[in-house]
Amino acid sequence: MLPTHQRQDTWSRSPELTAILTLAGVALAKALLSLGDGKNTCSRLISHFCALLPENMKNRYVDPSLTLLASFWLDPLEDISAGSRSILISTIDRLPPTSRLQLTSCYSTLLKLQQQQQQQQPQQQDTTTRRMIVAVMGIIGAERPEVLDDSSVIMTCLELQRVVLNPP
């Protein structure tokens, strides 16, 4: 799982693979941390996966899929959910401000499209994609509220309220 010279391309294959590998590494470190010993080693492993690896690999590293990480946000296993939160927030923090704005614009557009589909077909159930888009927008809004415009904030709040009040 740790990159060697021969395996560096693993981290550049897809955002989903990067998310799964990073989540596995961070969750393993958090599980080891809960055993008690090796706090320094576990912290270094988490730093490696969340900060050092992306920084050192630069153009050969594909950022993890935020939507996939959001799907683990409320995982029943604490190490998985905490790992997902750590990776997602560190990925958002690593983005330059212009990329964060582009990301929120893209997710806002996707959410608007999902809302339009719901209005055209009201009997259609919520999609997992829509719920993950709402989760990512909520996380971005909580961590970096300055990157959301007023209409995105209102739309995200209303969608979060709808998701909470109407579970699947």
C-alpha cells in the first residue's frame, strides 16, 4: 500500500482507487492508535497518507474522490468514518482557492440537475449520488464557508434538511 518506485502509478489511476487506498491506510493507522502503543508512528502514517504522499508525488497523484469519501462519512466503524473525514477535509484544504470555487460550482450544478430531475419525476427516490453531493457540499460549507455563494448555501441547507427529515 505504501508507494514504491514500481507502484507509484497506483496513486494516479483513479480518484476512487486513491480514496480506497488512502482510507485503508488511515483507518489502519487509527485502528492501531486505538490499541494504545505507537501513537507517534500512527500519527506519522496518517500524515503520510493525508499530506506527505500527495505533496511528494505532485503530478503523479490523483486526489481521492470526495463523493466516495463522503459515502463513508457515517460508517458504523469509527476508524473508517474518522478516516474518511480526515482525508476529505485534508483533500479540500490542499486545493487552491480557485479549485475550491470550481469544485463547489460543479457540485452546485450537479445538485441543481438532481433537483430538476426530482421535480420532473417526483415519484423517483433519492439517488445515492444526490445524497453524496449534498454531503460534500455540506462538508465544504462547514469547513470552508467562504467558497459557497448565497444560493449554494441556501440550496445545500434545504437539501440537508430534506435528507435528514426523509431518510431512505
